[in-house]
Amino acid sequence: MLKTIKSKMVLLQTISILIVLGILFIIFMSSYDKYYFNRKEGLMEEAFKKLENINIERDINNTNFIGTYQELKIKFLITDEKFNVIYATRIYNKPENNKNSKDETERQYKMTQEDLNKFYGKKVTNRIVTKLDRYSTDFKTRNGDQRVAGRGIIQQNGHKYYVYMYELKDAAKIKMSYFNIFFLFVLIFASLVGFVVAIIVSGKISKPIKQIEENTRDAVKSGYKINISTNQEFKELTGLAESINTMMEEIRAQFSELEYELERKTKTENLRRQFVNNVSHEMKTPLAIISNQVEMLELLKDEEKKKEYCLSIIEETNNMSEMINDMIFIYSMQSDEETLRVTKADICELVEFTCRDYDKLFDANRIKLHEEYDTNCFAKVNEKFLTQAVSNYISNAVKHSTENGNVYVRVINQEKSVRIEVQNEGPNIPENNRNSIWDMFYQGNDNETLNGQKGSGLGLYLVRSIVELHNGKYGYSNLEKGVNFYIEIPKEK
């Protein structure tokens, strides 16, 4: 079976050529002879009209046009009203040296009338005398089985002249058979040439298609990273190459999306496992403390001790609640359970509202809050996340402040970003802890915090995660008296 475009194109083109040439050959064979003899009838009518325009008695042997028609195989027999031969085309005993019609006419002219009548007598009787009823002044032609002939009467100077013209079909048909054979050879030759041309043309067309196929295979092997050249010889192939490139771009996009989705799901699953492990690990210690303290409550009789143990249980419970809330917030943020929806926000207003939530905390710890806000501090942020980050900075500043100290909160309008600063008065952060403070569950030294307050160890890790989601910057700098933490969020473009 033919399975390639090239082979099918060669076959179809060859068949098409054979069909066209075959039809032409059939038409030629069926209509050529009819056309040929119809043409001869027209030539005879044309010759008859020319004879009417000459003086037959005087000029018949001196005219040149008869020779022209005789070269076209038309033969003439002309007699007067007494059936004397005026002119006849010599057809018997023709010399082997193939003299032309002019020589033949001269020889006839030298023959006597008696010789002419004797020589052509039988033909005159058979073609004119016995068929006078077919002659009239209107020249008529007839296409018979053996010959095509024409008959007519020309009247000049009171005399009648019978004109008979004919051509035998035997010789014409033999000639036509040669034409048929020749045409058959032409058909065979044209078919061979057409077959070769079909192979060349099909190869020229199929070669770029084959090249596109090979390029497509290479693109698949390379992970759809290679594009197919659109500089093709044919417009249709250019369109095909463009379509394949578009398809591969979509495949690459789908691959990227699938890789991202797989990576996200893997990350989410790892976060889930990490969340479960961290919760279970971090809950062990406070739960153990609470369990021991509850057991001790049953044994204690001192009311002050019982009260102290109850306060400790409440503190541990609050710490556990804070830790769980922070971890749930981190998990939901990093697992895309809550999409980072951003809106244009006034950062000064957001920070100021956040500070108001901590007024009681500042008063309870006898810490004075100082606020500074620039104007036109707008950026696209997720207000919930950024509020959480600022809250963590503020609560962290309070925990690590000195009693009766100061906390400074600033929002600064920079050229390309909005900077949020939270500064306290307290101990510096050791340089060897500069990076570790941003890690999950890092708590530092409880003795350095105000009133020994404990944290979940997730506050700064939350800040880092939130700022990274906003493509911002975070950090801190140790001052002569305290630490200044900052966040930089890119301005709205």
C-alpha cells in the first residue's frame, strides 16, 4: 500500500496525465478523420468558387491555384457540355521521379483532345455522364465510404462545364493510421516524462513536509523547547509550522503549569506534614507542664501555691493558643488556601490602626509609643497579612523593651518603596543570631524579655514569609540603645 504523500502524489499525477492524454487520444482517433474530410469539403467549395472566377476554356491550363489544391491531395476532372475533358488530374502511370503538378499540367496541355477523352473516358462516364442528376450550379459535396467528392456546374459564355473534385480515402486513412501510431508514441513518451516530473515535483513538495516531521520529532525529544522554522517554501507549510509552534507553546505552558501545580502540591503536602510534626513537637512541653501542674494541684494545700500553679497553667494555655493560631496562619498562607489578594492601601493608615490595638499593652507595660507618618504612602498589599507582620514587630518590640522604655513606629515614603520601622529600647541582637531569628520556632533567651515573657517562636518567621510574598525586603539594625526592625514594600507602579 502507498502510505507516503510522495508516492500518492506520484501515482495521482501519473494517473491524471494518463487520463488526460488518453482522452485526447480517443478524441483524436474518433474525430480526426471527420475533421480531416470536413476540411477537404471546405477546400473543394473554395476551389469551385475560384474556378467560377476564371475563364475555364482559356485559362484552366495556365492557372496556378489548381496545383496548390492538388498538393493537398484534391483531384480535379472538368469537362465541357459535350463531355470533352478540359482538365484532369493525372493519376495513372505517374512517373517515378514524382514530377509536380505543374509538369503534369504541361504534359496534359500537350495531349490532344482525342487523347484526353480516351485516357479519361471511363472516369468521365462513371463520375459525370451517369450521374448528371447530381450536378447543379450549386456546388455540393458528399462524404462517402471510399471518397469525399464534390460536383457542380459552371456556366460561362453560353457553355456548361462539369466540375468533379474528389479525394480517395484509402491513402488518407493510411496516413491517419500513421498519425495515430505517432500520437500513441507521443502518449507513451509524455506519460514517462510526466512520471519523472511527478517524482521530481512530489519530492520537492514532500521534502519540506518530511523536514517539518523531523523537526517536530527533535522538538518532542528536547521537551518541546525547539521551534520549527516558519521560513518555508510553500505558504501552506508556513501555516503548518506556525500551527505546530503554537501547539508546542501551549504544551510548554501546560508543562510549566503542571510542574508548578506538582511543586505546589508537594510543597503543600510537606507543609502539612511539617505543620503536624511541629505542632505535635511544640505541644509536648507545655502539655507536659500543664499535666504536671494539674497533678500537683490535687496535692497542694497552700492556696497561694495553687493560685501560682493556676496562673502558670493559664500562661501555658495562652502560649499554646498563640502558637496554634500562628501556625494555622502560616499554613493557610503558604499552602495557597488563602490567595494573596492585594489592593491599593494607605500604609500609614494601616499601621496607625494596628498601633491602636496595642495601646493597652503599651500602658500595661509602662512603655511610651512614638509614631511618625509621611504622606502619600500607598502600595498594593494584602492588608490582613501586612497587619499581621506589623503586629508581630510591635509585640516583639514590647517583649524585648526595657521597663518605662520607648517604642518608635515610623512609615517613611521612599522613592520606590514604603518603609515601615518599629524601634525599641532594649538589648541588641547578637551577630551570630542575625539569620536564625527569622527561622521557625526560634525563641532566643527568655531572660532578655520584659517580665520573662515567652513567645511562640513564629513571629519573625511570619514576618519574613509575608514580606517575601509581597516581593519586599525585611531586616533589622542594632542601635546604640535598642534594635530597629524594618519592612520595605514596593510602591504601586
